[in-house]
Amino acid sequence: MVFMNSNSLKLLCLISIWPAYAWAQEKPYQDFSADVELEERFFFNEGLYEGQKQNYLSIALRPEYFVEWNNGRSSFKMSLFGRYDQHDENRTHADIRELYWRMVRDNKELSVGLKEVFWGVTESAHIVNVINQTDIVESFDGEAKLGQPMVHYSVVKPYGTFDAFVMPYFRTPTFPGENGRLRTPFLIDADDIEFESDMEEFHPDLAFRWSHFFGVFDIGISHFYGTSRQPLIKEGEAFELEFALVNQTGLDLQATTGPVLWKLEAIYNSNGIKDYTALAAGFEYTFGNVSGKGLDIGLLGEYLYDSRDELAFNSLQNDVFTGVRLAFNDMSDSQLLAGAIFDLHEGSRLISVEGSRRFGETWTVELEGRFFKNVSDKEFVHFMRRDSFLRLVVSKYF
Amino acid sequence: MKKIALIITVLCSVPFISQGQTPEQKGLAIAEKADEVDRGFESSQVSLKMILTNKNGQESERLLENKTLELHEDGDKSLIVFNSPRDVEGTATLTFTHKTTSDDQWLYLPSIKRVKRISSDNKSGPFMGSEFAYEDLSSQEVEKYTYKFIKEDNLNGVSALVVERYPVDPKSGYTRQVVWYNKDNYRIEKIDFYDRKNALLKTLDYNGYEQYLGKHWRASQMVMENHQTGKKTRLIFENYAFKTGISDQDFTQNSLVRAGR
């Protein structure tokens, strides 16, 4: 079982320039934890492309170690990830999700190492969230991220929180392999994709964010300059991709008024191929503790827009997401999220159901279903029109 | 006019057990006194063990850490981190309580490193599947209720002042709460909660009181029993620390992320 690919090796070289840290006098607090998951993905239909299977068994491991000293002012965190997939050789992969040292002094914070950072407020798309590369083969919703090497400085002032990032190395994504599902007919090997920068992965990317809250409003304004995490599609006869250098300015805004959350994310991306804008806006209304039984019912609605239209590497150009979230607030934390994304122009639909609950104190079971309906041949997901699937995950926590 | 104002000032400043007070004034005076005697802890930190028992007697356990910053002009700030069950380890909440308006609350989800501002409207909902509602655990500011003194009572040998309090916020899950204050030191010994239909819903018992810094009384165990479902939740407090030197800087969204590790 070989987990390490060439990227992981480069990454290891990079982190070997790790700053040595000294132990303080007092006893440090440390915590080691891990979880193991067994996953089965069942695809209802035979694949469109040769080599694809219908059942995929896999196993994943996530060990974590955390230690802090100096009264919590210094800390070190490491979280690793590895998966072995029965058929998809590219989904058999490993990553260092986090491996960083952090120092806190009063209102200031400095971290060095691989980290994961999240920006944004909406649920169905995360357009403002640009720091980390997506672990494409890992999860369908794109919420699994690869660890990003960075120096991250943050300071909290009365007029907001300022975050600055210097990112010396680009994490190349991994696309599904020949035997994998949810892929394009032609295999994409990210190592073959051209970089706009001559420095390739070593182009130093920069990002800055200001965030604050005023009463019911939470706001964030961010700017990213560097290699786009998503390859951009070049206009032309052939399907050609490039890791372009981009300037992306983002806004995320939420108003929390009574039971309703109003959400807005917007970006402007300028690059050498074609500038674009994207937007996600919507609401989340929660009926809390329905008839005194502890059940929360949340209704979600979001509109998604992307000016790239067919040149986008997703299918969210002019779409509406609607969903229902049920939180039972019971002993086993039972939850259910059901939703659908409709393309307003082409009529394509993607229906999703995600449910989870705990068994005992250390086991969880998760069920996910994704169903493609009426997929138009004008959309990117047309390649995956036969890839509706059910995913069952059983996890044990240590 | 000035004379009336003076009379009111004088009336309010007389010790609360005075003749001529309405039950409402007396109830408020007791609540204010209870708030006043606990003033000055500045900040506190405590580890909590939450034991949930269902009606069949099956138990489930959660471990939490809580930090509180005492504020006088506005409500307290608090940070709660979950250490177990393991699948929610690192989940944390940051709450800025306000005396008269809705609280501000943020949730940190460690699996995707996301900080999410959440609605604090759902105060009547259960906290972590327990018999405690969010509003039972949030900072008990005097302004959050109106009061009425009921009677003096003997509760298991303790002289108590019984006060009914009525939540100001219509989103509360209760019509009223009946509170037994210890007559000697104003600590709360017991609360009966009445639901929106004014039926007895829950009883909260405070056990194993200990005094810290020669002043602040804290129960080492709180037991909430739901009379309508037969379920029970025990909260066990360990390693209380006061005046720990934490400040506003320890109650920011950055602190929330750090608390989740």
C-alpha cells in the first residue's frame, strides 16, 4: 500500500525546514486522537467510461496530535490523512492536513506550517474560500481540503481582525483515476497542467483578509494574489487547462436577524484568460425546538451565479439551491440534510441527501446520496450523468 | 417632582425585607442581591462532565470546558469547548450575552475549520441532547426576567426565599420559573421550570456547594430532571478557577478557533 506520491514527497521536503521549538518549564497539555472509517460507495448505473466499477470499498485513517505549552501561548498541531480505495488508484492517497506551530501574544497570532483556513457563509458553494486546494477525489461536496503551507499572521483590533498569508508552495490537486467514478472522459493529470508562473508550484501566493462584526452583521473582505486553486479553462477549440495567476477579491456578509440568517458571497477574479465574477446569496430560516420536542427544522435557499458560464469548472452558473436541514438534538446527534440544485436555464438537477448519527460513545454512521437528474449536455456535470451514488460510512473514534 | 424622585430613591435603597414593598419589588430586590453577592469573580474556568440518562436508565457522557468573563455594563462573555464524544471534539461556541437584546453567538466546526454565526433565537432548544436548554446555561442577567416574591420556605432544612421569575423574551420556552434562594447567602438551591402551557416541565437541583475566594458559591453538581419525559441530566463541575487573568482578548473568533484546536 503506497500512500506517498511525488507531491507528498515534495511537501515533506518543504516542511523539513521546520522551526525547532523549545519546551517551556511547565507541563504541556497534549492530546492524541484518531479515527478510522470504512466506506462503501455504490453507483446505481454502470459507468460511461471503461474501467469504472459500481462498488468501491475503501478505508481511511485520520490520526491527530496536539500539544500546547506556555499557558497555551505556544502550540503544535499535526493531523494526517490516508485513504486506500479498492479500485481508484488516485483516490488511494495521503495528505498532511495540518502540521503547524503557533504562537499567541495578546491579540496577535503567528502560525507557520501546513494549515487549513475557511472563509465564507453560504452552504451550497464556497466561492470566497480560496486558501486551500480542494481534495477533489476525497469528497463530492468539495469540503475536504489539502493542507496549505503558509505563514499566517493574525491580529485582532477594535476595528476588526486582520489576517495575512504568505503561501510559498502550491498544492496540485488529484483528479479521479481511470477506474474512478465522477470523472471526465479524458483523464486529467494535474501534473500535466501548465502553470502561468515560471516558478510553477513555488510562486509565492499572498492573501489578506479583514473581518469584523457590527450588531447583526458579520463581514469579511479578502484579496488573494497567486496561482488559482482551480485550473481555468482556456477558450479555444480543444479543452485546455491552466493554473493561471489570478487576483481575486471577495466579500462575505451575513446578517443574523432572529431566526433568519441572510448570506452573501461575491468574488471578482481577474486573470490572463478571462475575468469573471461569481455570486452566492441566500438565507437559512430555522424553526427551533419544534413543538417542544427538540427538533430544529432549517429551510435553506441560495442562488448561485458564475459569469464564466460554460467555461466554469463547475455547473453553478445560474442555479438555485433549496434544502431542508433537520437536527434532532438527541443523545446521538442525529442530523439530516436534503437538498437540490436546479439549473435555471438548462433544467439539470442534482439531488442530495446526507444523514448521520452516533452509536454509543465512539461510533458514527453517515449516509450520503447524490442523484443526477435531466443533466443537460451543455453542463460540466454531463460527464457524470450516470454517476448517481449512495455512500455509507462507519467510523470509529479513538 | 424632585421630592417624588427622592422618595423613590430612598425606598429602593432600604434593605429589601422592608414593609410596604410589593411582591414584585421584593422579588427583584432578591434577584439583584443574588447578582450583587456574586459580583467580582472577574473570570472563571471550569471543566464539566455532562451525564445524560434516558427514561430506561441508559447513560451517555460528554466532557466540556467553559471559560467566562464577567462584565458589568453588558452581559458576560463565554467560551465552551466539547472534548467528548470524540466525533464532536473541538466543536466550540462563543457567546456574548446581552442584558436586553439577543445574544451574539458563534459556532466553530473543527472538521472544516469553519466559524459560523448562529441564531441565538433558539434558546428553548436542548443543549447537546441534554435536558438543559440553551437559556438554562446562558448568563443569568437580572434584566432577563421580571420577578415576584412568593413566600419564605424551608427546603430540606435550608431557609429559602421563593421567587417566581417570568422570562422577558417571548422566545423563552417557559412561562415562569420558581426559584428557591438560600436566605443566608442568596445562592440558588432549586428551580422549577413551567412550560409554555404552564405545566411543570423540569426541576433543577443544585448540590455540593463550595465557596471560592471566600465569596463565590458554586454548586459542584446540578441535576436537571424532566418530569414530562423521565429523562435526566447531571452536570458535574471540576477544577474551578477564578480571576484567571483572561480578558476580552480570550473571547474573540480567533480564540474560538484556537479553543477548537
